[in-house]
Amino acid sequence: MQEEVENRTLTLIVSGTKFTGRLFKAAISKYMAHRREKKLEKQRSRDSPVIPKGKQTVKQLIGQNQGVSNIEINDPSIRDFERIARKYGVDYAVKKDRSASPPKYLIFFKARDADALTAAFTEYTGKKVKKAEKTERPSVLAKLAQFKELLKNTVVDRSRRKELER
């Protein structure tokens, strides 16, 4: 393994009719220019600051200097909102406020994302309302059990009567 690291080789394919020293020198110089360009590109990408997207800390959100707004949510199932916010591509931060007995959640977001966040928030509230309506309806199995009890209590006359009508 050590020997392989020490003896790195380079495969360079050059097509030409006559392979001369000049052709070899030109091929090596082109390769070296390519390597220098790649190295500079890598260094440029490393120097530029990475802007976080999606969920982030409040400090990162404020550090982007684009204005911050917030919304308060009392619902403990914050995961549903996070899923919808990711869908709409909103940069946001969630802060839990433990001062109240049921904890409140403060959602900070960029001011420029206000339109996207209102769309995400309306979808979230619609989902919550739909879920609340679903829990209010009795289940089909509960209704079935209730009707079974009603049938047990009724007396069924099982004798057959044969009558002929004329």
C-alpha cells in the first residue's frame, strides 16, 4: 500500500501521427494548466461562505442580514410544519419557548420568504383542520360494534310461516 502511494503514475493519452518531443511537451503543459485551473476552482469554492438552506439556527438566520420575522405555533407536532416548510424551500429556525405549560414554538424566517411561508402555513393549518375533523368522526369498527350490540338485544322470530295467497 505504501509503495503505491509513493509511486503514483499518470496516464496521459495523446493522439497524433508522429509522436515527438514537442508534442509530448505540449501535452504535459496542457495537463498542468488543467490541474492549476482545478486547484484554483477548488480554492475559490472553499473561500466563499456557505449559505445554509432550510432549517438552521436563529444565529445563522440573523447572520444573513436579510431581516427576520416570526410566527408562534402552540401545536406540539411541529414536524408536520417542518416537512411543509422544506417543501416550499423556506429558510427557517425553530425556537422552543418553555415558559408556558404547553410549550410554544417560535418559528423565525427571512422577511423575503414571507410569501412562501404564508403559503406553507396555510397548507399546515389546512392539514391540521382536516386531521381534527378526522378524529371527531367515530370509527367504522366502533359503529359496527354498536350495531352488533343492538342486534343481540333484539329478539328474532325464526319460525317460518308458509302462507299461500290467492
